[in-house]
Amino acid sequence: MAKFWFGMGCLLAALGVSAGAFGAHILKHKMSVEMLNVFEVGVRYQMYHAFGLIVLGLAIDRWMEEDIQWSGWMWLIGIVLFSGSLYVYCLTGVGFWVGITPFGGICLIGGWIFLLWNTWRRLR
């Protein structure tokens, strides 16, 4: 699973850079500054958690801690729900999608809390 998380992190980082470039070069002429800021928040959180996935893959490989991969699943789901809902909202203007964003945020936070809990439990 270490290679999966490392690769997934790299893929999501590449997609995050692509989304950021799309926003900066194409969307800036098509949407308001407020909506562009919302889009950028999605990109930023995608990138933070893509890097988290890369580090998670390295940590699993180094310490053979397969059970911390639940953080990866939570971050992956969180990226899809949080960043994905913001992207769709900005591109469509349909407010329904913003209602999904907090569930993604909960998953992102949950992934960090799970990683902290699991690490703390192992150190005791």
C-alpha cells in the first residue's frame, strides 16, 4: 500500500497543479474574484493532502505501519468531497455542491486525527 499512497499523492499533486493553472489562466477571465478564491481553496487543500499522501506512503514503507493507511483513505475521500465539490460549484454555480464541502472537511480533519491517534498509541 505504500506505493499506492505515494503514487496517489503524486497523481493528486499533478492534478492540483493542473487545476491551479486552469484557474489562473482560464477561469480568471470567466468568473468573479470571489469564485476564483473558492476554486483556489480547493486547489490548496488538494495540494496539502496530496503531499500528506506522499509522506504517508513513505511512512508506511519505512515503519511498516499498514494501519495508518486509514488516514490515506480519509484524505482521499476528503479531497474528492472537499476540493471536488468546490471545483464543481465554481464551474457550475449550483449551490447544492457547497453543502457537500463540510463532509469533505470532516474527512480531511479525521485523517489527521487518526494519524495522530495511531502514532500516539504506538509510542505509548
